[in-house]
Amino acid sequence: MTREVILFIATSLDGFIAKEDDDLQWLFDAEGEGEGDNGYTDMYQSIDTTIMGKRTYDYVMAQTESFPYPDKKCYVFTTSETGADDYVDFVNEDVVAFTQKLKEQEGSKIWMVGGAGILDAFMKENLIDEYIITITPHILGTGIPLFKEKNPQIELILINTKRYGQMVQLHYKVKKP
């Protein structure tokens, strides 16, 4: 049995995960339009590992007073750092090959936190097993898209929809052949 990789992410109605300058203020403003933590706690309890890119890691560290996932094994993909710090292991390997090996190890689900570059690599190789996407009540018009172009066709099975105030969460699993 292989571990599953989940994408738990918020997007504007028109499919953007950030503005072009990486601004996420619209998303923080939207949190007040949801209910509770919009399903975050349930998702977080189902994982034991996080994966993210260096740009996402840098953003998270700049926005928080302390590392938000201290009780999880965390990998940050980067070409500029090596080794580890108190919370993360910096990975200089191919993201796809590394994740395929990680999926074969014992453990719980793996949360692919972001960003867009890693998500695109995962999409091209169909490495995401579950998509939990929360749609916020915004049309940004431009920005960093959730999904880039030229992805393979991926068949999904709807597991659940949930309303959190003005937000709607869609939960899909990838249909396995």
C-alpha cells in the first residue's frame, strides 16, 4: 500500500492561488468569510509529512512567528540550500523521484502544501491522490493559477462538498484504473 499525496489548497473562483506578486492578503481576508478553520484541522490530523517549494517555505516563514508544522516531517525542495534546520529537510533531488520514493515508505498521508511549480510537476506525473480545494468568494482576474497548462487528463471521484460560510470545499479522489 502506498501513501497518498493530498493537495489541500484555496483558490479564487477564477482559479488563482495568489496574485502575481505572491500577495495572499485576499486569502487572509477570506478566512473571515469561512467557518472555523475550513476543514484544516481534519486534514492536518490525517497527515504526517509536508512537501513544499522553497518560495512557499520562505513565504510561510515570513508570515508566521513560528514554524506552523513542527510535529510533521517536512521537506522543502530547493536548489539554493542543503541540509536541514530545526523543522525541515532541504531537498535538492528531483521532486517527482523523491516523492515516488516517499510514497513507498511507511506513514500517513503527505500534504503537498505548494507552490505552483511543484504542483505543476506533480500534476504532470499524476502524483496527487486527493484534491481538497476550497473556493473563495473572489475573482482576482490575474495571478498565479492553481493549475498550469498541458496537464494530463485525470479522472476524479467526488468524495464530498462542504460549505464553510461563503466558501465551498470540493474533495476529490483520483480514480485509479
